[in-house]
Amino acid sequence: EVSGALRADVGGLHAALEAGDLEGVRHGLEAVHGSQHDLSNSVYAWLAGEPLEAHGADPDGDAVEVIEVEMIEFGYVPETIEIEAGVPVILRLVNNGKLPHEAMIGDAHMQEEFASAGDHDDGQAESDHHDDVMATLVGPGETKDLEVVIDEPGEWFMACHLLGHYEQGQIATINVSA
């Protein structure tokens, strides 16, 4: 499955290169980069005798819960997520849309800062963090795990700040209990 995803991402990159689609090339490179990491992690897990699905964003095994979140145009399902402060969880982000989507986790102030600065489409989300913000970019048809630990109780948010997505309502509430 992981090697198939890498092959598909390389095929998409090749098609974008052939078409001269610079935006497609950028997204293709991001997808290939992520797939290379996934393949490398899977090989290391296999060599260590671990089940492949057990290897991923939580190498220390600290997360106590996996929450699946579907990414669609232009929203998340579920729209509200409940977690405990200081407890690591894995958000399993499944992009069932036709466009790339990001999950950027932060408080209301951070989300508004990004929104007022204008949408970005710079690929920084692939690094998993914008400074202290937990974030990742997920291509169409991809699934990625993002480990999330929020220490402060309250209302937090997950949003996509790619071009026009936030304005169309791609935001979910994360209620963090004490």
C-alpha cells in the first residue's frame, strides 16, 4: 500500500512536469516527499518486526487515542473533536476530496492571524509545524497521521488556510478538557 502510494505520487509529479504545471509540480514534490518518509518508516517498522500499521506519527507509543478526521471540500468530518489537555492523540487525516487540504491546529487568535494575513499556499504545512503550530498537508486520496498534544484546556481549532478554504468554512472545533 505504501509503495503504491509512492508510485502514484511519482506518476502525478511526472504528469505535472510533462504538462508544465508549476503548481502541480510543487504539490507533486510535497506528495512524493511525504510518501518517501512513509515508505522509509514502513521499512524500518518491518525490519524491527513491528506491524506496519503500528508505525507512524507516534514512535514512542504515547498516544492513547486515534481520531479519524475526513477532509472534504470544504470542511472536516467530524466538525467537533473532544480531547483531554496534555494527552497525546493521533488525528488520522483522510483526504477524500479532490484538492489538497491542510490541518493547522491552533487557538482562535492564531487562526485569525493566518486568515487576516491572507491564504497561503507555500507548502510550509508539510513540515508538520509552523513554529509552534501543529500542521500537515494532505494530498487528495492520502491519509496522514498528525500527533496532537494541547496542554491548555479550552476551545482550539483545526483549519485549512490554503487558497480560499478557510473562507469557505474549512474549520473544526477542538474542545480540550482539563
